[in-house]
Amino acid sequence: MLIQDTVLINDWHPIARSADIVEGEPVAARLLGEDLVLWRSADGEIHAWRDLCIHRGAKLSLGKATKTTLACPYHGWVYNGEGRCIRFPAHPEQCPPAKAQAKVYQARERYNTIWVSLGEPERDIPVFPEWDDQRFKAVVCGPYKVQAGGPRLIENFLDVAHFPFVHQGSLGDLEHTALSDYQVDVTPDEIVANDICVWQPNPIGVGQGAYMHYIYKVLRPLTAYLAKQDEDNSGLALLFTITPVDIDHSLVWTYEATTTKDESDEEIIKFQEGILFEDIPVVESQRPELLPLDLQAELHLRSDRLSIAYRRWLREKGVTFGTA
Ligand code: FES
Ligand code: CO
């Protein structure tokens, strides 16, 4: 059942890696509780439809794709690339009526990923400027399945106070738990925290522990971004986005762009995976599962300023998915 959150219905969400959707092999996916079939026709185009044949409700993802069509596994109804049924095998002489039509959603490819919107998106897929910047190399990490709601996962990405405890030795250090204040600017389009300073035990290219400065942004209800701010011109940026599969399941995607050339793609993925796998047990343990948007519901510190802004922003936008 489609989860009725108009903000998220009208947004773009990553749904699969581009390379995983190949011609001739329809794949089942799930977004906001809606079962989808994804398939690629011979012209390279991606199709994302409700995974349901309007004849007797069989899953089209179990069917057969040709270069231009998808056929239902049950009685063989044939759908063309626009989702229009063009043939009833039981009555080959009959011209299917216009209402013999699959529910078609918008799909696009960006960052080696297929993105789907279940509605009418006002904004494009979130922008990750470093992806197209020649100085950076970019790697897709994920998707990883997590049994937690999207807003809890985004808030975890925005939270640096947990680094010394959850990511001791990699992102943080128990000798340096104190955080300095930072400012948060909020507009309807994004939240920006311009200078979040974190002690890191072993930042790339520094050779010893150091205070590192980051800019954090929330770009969408389920997409955030960070970039390292430094003078030496070495760059690191992450786009972190969540696929809202259903109310308590998410897919986590991290897109990393870095100017450091001495790490292989596999090393980058292994590092990001290690961080995420440290986060997952904690985030999956959080109760309530739904992120409380009532600020009285949990206690807050000054260092929680960014997550407070995120909760307010979700509330102002009317995001109901994964929130309470
Ligand atoms: Fe799809 Fe009958 S259920 S053709
Ligand atoms: Co973490």
C-alpha cells in the first residue's frame, strides 16, 4: 500500500543501481510501500511501474521482458514501453481498450543510480556537484538494507556527537568528546550548518589527529550532504540518501567524492561500510522508531542544533513518513 506522504511522493528516490537493471530482466523493488517493477528496454530506457497486472493482479516483475515489451507471467498480457497493454493472448484479434494500462511512474538515471518519483516532482534529483567535478573521483556505496525509518537515519548522519562512541578510532576519539558551537541556517529548500568542527584521529592526508571542519546540508527530507572544508585543497564530499522502502525499512546510499587518489574504490566502500555497520545497531535500537517532531518528546543539547533544525523543517514541510 502506498504510504500517503505527499512530500515524499513528489520527491525523487534512488531505487536501484543502474548496472543492476539490464535488458530482458525485470526486477521487483519497493518504494514508500508501493511494489514496483523496474525494467530496461533495448533503447536503454528505464521503466518503473506499479508491480501489478490490471487483469488479475499478478506481479509483472515475474513476467518476461522483450526488447520493447513486458508480458505478465499469468495470462501473458503484453504491455508496451508506455505501459499500454497491446495484446491479450486469449483474444489476439481483440484490440485492448485504453484502460488496459499499467500505472507508470517517472524514472531517471543519475549517479549510476535509477531514481523514481511516485508523483510530480517540483525539484530535480538532489545535486551532488562533486560528482561531475573532474578533480574528484566518485564512488557509490550501497544500497544497504536497514530496519529503521529514513528520518532516524538522516538524523544519525547529521549527528557528530556520536563519533567518539560509535566510531572510536575512525571518525572520533574518546579523549575529544567536546563539541564547539556552530550556526544553522534554514531555508525552505535546505538546512546548512557551515562549520561543524570534529576531532578526528586519522584524517586522510594529515598524518595525525586534528580538528576537521565540515559543512553539512540537508537537501531533502531524506537526503543530506557534507563536505570537508580545508585550506590544503584536498576535497571530500558525501551525498547520503535514503530510499524509504516502507515504514520501517530503508535502503542507505552513500555517494563519496574525493580528490585523494591513493584509495581504491574498494577501500572507500569498505571504509563507508564499516562506519555504517557501526551505526546500524544503534539506529535500529532507537525508540520510538518514528522520529519525534514534537521537540518536547526528547531532550536536546546545544550540539543537537542541526537535528533540532531538521525536526522543525520536517514538521514545517508536513513530512509524516517515519515521523511522529
Ligand atoms: Fe496478468 Fe492475467 S493477471 S495477464
Ligand atoms: Co555514525
